[in-house]
Amino acid sequence: MPAAYTIAQISAEQIDVTYPLIQIVEQSLEQADWREICESIIQRRVNLAGGNHIAIATNPTGYVRGICMFRIKNHQRYGLLLDVPIFVAVSAGDVAGVSEALLDHLRTLAQNQKCRMMRVWGLGTDNWSRTLQKGEFERWDHGLLMPIEVDPGDI
């Protein structure tokens, strides 16, 4: 049985299609700014460490059903952390399935990158703006924190 959703990094063709999803969590973001953010991420997608990345969940017919923006950074309290300030899943009948597919993808990335924790920020209307503010990353009192199972030999 084929997977219900395919998870991959955003492509140039998906930038405008995903803009309405981003507006759910960042209403003040202009479409031109979204294009610029995505294009810069697509151009430098070589390395996971440090920079922002965008993953898209599509259904078998190619419709976008979810999007998340994430980065891997060292957190002073948690160590290497996969930080997910933007996480949106939309579906008429399978939001749980879309969410699970995105979370499974993120969990695998976190394990592969030897992250000890993953943080998914709460659904807010200014998460992207907050990620740009000094000190927001180091905060420990927001979002859902999930421990990532890492082989003790890898720590």
C-alpha cells in the first residue's frame, strides 16, 4: 500500500501554493517575502545544520496538505534541538494523518542529526516573526518538547 503522504523539501513550484497555509500562522507576511524566504532556502538546501528548512506533505494527487519550517540548532538547555516554529496540517478528513506523516519525517531527521529534543511551537499567529527576535530560540517555556531517542554511543 503506498504511503498516504509524501514528505519532501519545498520546491519552487510549491511556493505560491503554500502561501495560504503560511498565512494561517503569519498573517502579516507578504507573498513576495514568502517567495524570497523559500527561494533562499531552496538555493542553499545542502546542509541541515543551522538554517531554516521547509518540508511539505502532499497527498497522492499532489495537493499540499501540510507544511513545516524547521531548523537544527544548539540550545543552551537541551543541546542539539530540532526546532519547528511553523507546523500546519490541513485536510477535510485526515489532519491527524498529515500531522503524523510530518512528525515522523521530523523525528527521523532529528535522529539522523543526533538531536536530543524536538520542539514544535504552539499554533500562533506570529511564530515566524518571533523566530527572528533575539532570545526567542533559547526560551524553554513554549511549544511541545519531545525527547528524541538517540543511541548513547552517538552523544
